[in-house]
Amino acid sequence: MYQILRKLAFLFIGIFALIGLFLTAGFFAVKFHLTDDNGTVDLNDRYFQELKDKYGHATDKKKGEINYDEAKLLHHLFILSKYYPENSSYILNAYTKSHNITEAWRMFEAVNMQMIDNEDFQREIGEFHVTENQISMTGKSGSAFEWMNINEWQDFKLAVSKDKNLIDSAANLTGVEPRLIVAVLVGEQIRLFNSNREAYKKWIGPLKILSVETQFSLGVTGIKVATAQKIEKNLKDSTSVFYLGKEYENLLDFETPSVSDERFRRLTSYQNHFYSYLYAALNVKQMKVQWEKAGFPIDNRPEILATLYNVGFEASIPKENPIVGGSGINIKGKKYTFGSVAYEFYYSGELFDLFPFKNQKFDFTDGQA
């Protein structure tokens, strides 16, 4: 019995000694970093390093500044869109919002890392041959639409932004895209800005407000009295080719017996331009319906809709090949037509943050097309 206990004692002592040895060895191993895991080196580590050296620290690009790097990036994104349009869209969206060319390039290179073995892709992105000198020699400041480079245009943009809620309200009631309403407003206002110089110098420019007409045409959208009366009548007359439907019949109902006075006050209010936009939207929509019923839809022709808005109901005769035109507008010595000005604005991208494209121009749904 004594021998058995003695052997068990030596066994326990030996076990504890071994445990102590392992703990001591572990302590010194940690202390001298003998147990550190060196990890796994990424196969693209060298590529990451090259990108760091290539782009350095992120810098913000000034909005509107066109340079070689941007031209090259846009070229590469176009090529990428043929292979992975979703990734191309993400990068372009990020760059458009941030204007950070460095981070945009890093986003592209992250995708390019996955495409490094795609010979067709690498060949296509390598076909960018524009030089930096060519970019700097050909690039111009300002807009390609010359009339958008005048001071009055900058004032107009500030002024119309104040009326966004009113324009959106008129759009929601009529189902006419807000940007289309602004397109006809542009033609009317730019014409006035350019001709009424004294008015512009006295209050339109300094106060950044829209011009309200009170004589031959009324309001900020230039609605003539006879045109306003025609719009009101068309809403009620179910036999008219301009009739929009029962749900629109009461949109312009008057609240007082003095219809003429109330109409005038509605359209010439300096504080609230809502009715100017409402009448304009209904005018455009009534003509759209007329042409649609005749078998010549012009839903996607803002230049024609603006021309018809300008020339009036009497000249709205549906046909296969309508002509763009309307009143002549002289801007800084160059002549334009009402329809062309509306068209150029509509597709210019100006004020797009406030008035984007809808999925439909009429009876629209939310979202960009």
C-alpha cells in the first residue's frame, strides 16, 4: 500500500512539473514573440502598394473642373459599364456626389483588380489616347448652352428654387412633370430678364425674384387672359378635345362672383405664384391630350409642348411633323425661339437636383427615368 501511494505522489509531482514547464515556456515564447502568427500575405499585396503610391492621399476636386484624370476615369467607367454596369454606376454616382477624383479612381482600381486577367477589358481601357495638353487646350468654362452663361440665368436659378414647393404642388394636382412646368417658365422669364433691363437692375437681380407680368400677359408664366379663360372652359366642357376628365373639372373654380378680378389677383400675386404654375401645367396638359386624341402623341416632345404653350390654343393643330418655334427671344445678341430655349433647359441637366426627370412626363410616377 505504501509503495502505491509513493508512486502516485511522484506521478502528481511529475504532472505539475510538466505543467509548470509548459507555462514557463509559453511565457517566454510570448515575451519574445515566438508565437506570433505571421498571417497570410494577400496575393494582391503588391497591387495594393502600387495603388497607394499611385494616388497618395485623397484630395477633393473642385466642382466643374475638367481635367485629364477625370476624362480618363469617365472613359474607363464607360468601358466597365459594358462588363459590370452596376459597379460602373456605383462609382459614377459616388464621384458625381463627392467630386473626389482620388477616391473614384480607387473605387475603379478595386474593380480592376478583379478584371486584371480579362484581356479584352484591359485592352479597351488601354485605348484612352487623349493627352493632358489636349484636355487643357479644348476645355471651356461655363455651359455649352451660351445663354446659360449670362448673369440673369444664375439669378433665375436662385429665384425658381424658392418656388419649388409651389411648382411641385401644381405638378401633383395636374400630373404634369415639374421639370416640364419649369421648361415653359424658363422661356417666359429669360425673355423678360433680357428685355426689361431696368426692372432687372432694380429688383429682379438684387432680390433674386421672378418677374410678374401684369399687362398683356399675367404672372410669372405669362398667361394671357384669353388663354386663362380657355383653360377654365376646357376643364368643364366634356365635349372639348382639350377635356382632361371629371377629376380636373373643379381645379380652377372661383370663390367670388368677381371672376375677372379674382383671376387677375390669382395670376399676378407677387407673394404666391401657385396659380401661374397651375394654369401653365393645365395649358400644357390640355394640348397634350388634344394631340394624343388625334393620334399624334407629343408626351416626349418638350420643345413642341413649349412651342404650343407659347403660340396658343388656336395654333395647336395636331399633325405628324410639328415645328419647333414660337416667339423669338434675343439673348445677348443671339436669337432663339421659345421652344428651343425650353428644350435646351429641359435636357441641360441644370436644376436637376430640384426638378429631376420623372418616369413619365404626364400622370407621372416618382423616381428618375
